[in-house]
Amino acid sequence: MKEDKNDMMAAGTKIGAVTGIILFAVFGLVPGAYLGSYAAIAALAAMTGGPVEPTLIMRMLIVVGALVGIGVSALVGIVGGALAGTGLGYVADAVFGHKKAEDIKEEGAR
């Protein structure tokens, strides 16, 4: 039964991760870029002690901040989806309880 449990949890993990990727693509891509670039601008303004000048270095750092925001948003979406899927797989295994292949063969032989 433990093998079936691992199979159910692995399937739940994969389904949850794919769902997390889809939800990230739909709902997380733009907010991740926006919040990441906003955080980069706020950090740069605090470091320079005033408004951020539109120089090449500052623009590059803002783009890096946007990419970090997208990466963090993707990480949260995918890992959160995988964790939720694993939990649902565990609950589904506990509720439905799969029979072993040997038990199924014995019932078919009767």
C-alpha cells in the first residue's frame, strides 16, 4: 500500500506543479515584474538618497529587480502548487485507499 501511496502523492505533486505553472503564467507574471521593479526602484532610491536618475546602470538594476520579482513569483506559484497537490494526493489516498495489486488478482481468481 505504501507504493500506491507514493504513486498517488507523486501524481498529485506533478498535477499541482503544472497547475502552479499555469496560474503563474496567467496571474503572476505581470504582478511579479511590477512589484520586483518597484522594489528595485525603492531600494535604489534609498541607496542613492534621492530620486533615481535614468542612467544605464540604474535601468539595468531595475530590469534585474523585475526579473527577480518574476522568479520569486514563479517559485512561489510552482512550489505552492506542488505542495498543495502533494497534500491533495495524500488526502485522496487516505480517503479512497487503493488496494494492492495482489489483492486485486486474488479477487479476480475467485
